[in-house]
Amino acid sequence: MFSGVAWGRQANIGPMGTVDQLLREGTRRLGGLGDSPRLDAELLLSHALGQTRESLYRALFSAVAPETEESYGLLLAEREKRRPVAQLVGKRDFWTFTLAVTGATLVPRPETELLVERALTRIPADVLWSVVDLGTGTGAIALAIARERPHCTVLATDLSNPALAVARRNGKALGLPNVSFKQGDWFQPLPKPDSLQWRCHLLVSNPPYIGLDEWPDTDPELGFEPRIALDGGRDGLDAYRVLTAGAPRYLRPGGWLLLEHGFRQGEEVRALLKEAGFGNVTTTADLAGRPRVSEGQIGAPPL
């Protein structure tokens, strides 16, 4: 471990660097690690200071205490190893709120907001629907839907108990009474669908979808996120086969299944939906123009 004074001297900013100097040095050090080194430096320094990003610019030329310099330097060192910023600061903005994030969960990504948007398009306002989010992670999707559709009941599930603990923490922080959490593998936590007494109106999931041959080309940051939430099997479609085959038993007639997937997997996921009996199958592209969310509607329960 190095001291704040030593780190400051190494950065040529003296034993008591200012906010501006620390931000400049952080931006330099993180310059080759993504497309937002300045933002990353701001987030890490504001976390070390226990302040907001906005407050940094009200005190750009204020000196930073050596112990805070040291904390900031350690955060930069971890970021240089490609650890996600969200893990280092313990939170990530998503939709209209901020979520707690740990190493037990995926970091919520902007692309997943498209899945929320598509779900809200399918759920009419003020309906009393049952919605299920399978593999919830931080709870991002379930909590966004629960907030935007307060008359719906939302069940969020995950195989990982540590991930589910994070989701429960986020749900409690947001104070949403219409969302609940259960542990289990995919459909296992759901009530038995012996009749229409318990079937949901909409199922949504962002399952693992990285295929075996894709791992060498993935972002190094994914190495800090739980493998179980990323590994989609040989071709990346293992979870999609389970979800599309099982969903018709748990959906009411006319119910929807919505799935986020990799940008190369749209055609395959649409084929799986059709094979399972879903109609009105479509794929929506994300803001980068890449196929990202596929969905289908079930017309009637299977015999």
C-alpha cells in the first residue's frame, strides 16, 4: 500500500493535491481503459471524498487531504485492473433511480433499459397484471417495472442468494410494496401452473448469453462480474431454450415473453420463440442499431 503523499508526489501534484489536479491525473491514468476516463475519475474521486460529482466543480482548487488522496489512488489502481467503476463505488444509475451493486451481480447496463421500455409498452397503464422477472440480479428490471406500473404485482427471482440479497436491498431502498423476491432456478420458484389461478401476464428476463467462442473477445471488466450470470453455454443460447420452452405453461393466454440477448442472437431467439408457439414475434434494436430485445405472445396454454 502506498501513502497519499507518495501517490501525490508520483503524480507531480505535491503532497496535497487539489481536486482539479487529482481529476487530471486520474483521467490520464485511465485514458486507455474505456471511452469515459474523465467521468470514471470524477466518480472515483467523489466516492473517495464522500461527495457528489457536482460538488467537485464547486471546489476544483481546494486541497484534498492525504488520506483521501490515498483512497483515490487505490481506487484508480483497481480501475486500472479493469474492475468496473460501479463495483468500486458500490452503485450504478439505472432508469430513474440508483441501484446498489456488488461483485455478486451484473452491473446494470443502458441496453437493458430497452427491455424495460418494451415491457412497459406491453403492460397497459393501471392494469392489475402479474409480472415475473427471471434472473433479476440487482433487481433493475423488476424494480423499474414495479415503479412505473404500481398496480401490477412483480415477482423477481434469482438462483444466486447473494444477488437476491442485493435486489432485496434495492427494493427496500426504493420502497416499492408491489415487488417480491424468491430464490431459485428459472421457473422453479414460481407457483405450479396447474390452472389459470396462477399464471402471469408477462415474463421478462435478461439471461446469460455469452457463447464459448465469444469469451476471448469480451470486455475484461466482465471478469469481475459473476460468471453464472454471463455464461450462456456453447452457443450462448442455453437459457433461451429453457425460457422459451417453459414460459407457455406459466403465461396466461395472450401473455408476453420478453428477452434481452446479444446483438448477434436475434434470429436464433426469434426462432426459439416461434418453435415454442409464440406469435407476434418481433425484435427491437438498441440505440446503437443492434438487435437487442425479442418478444412474443402466447395465444393459448399448451394441452
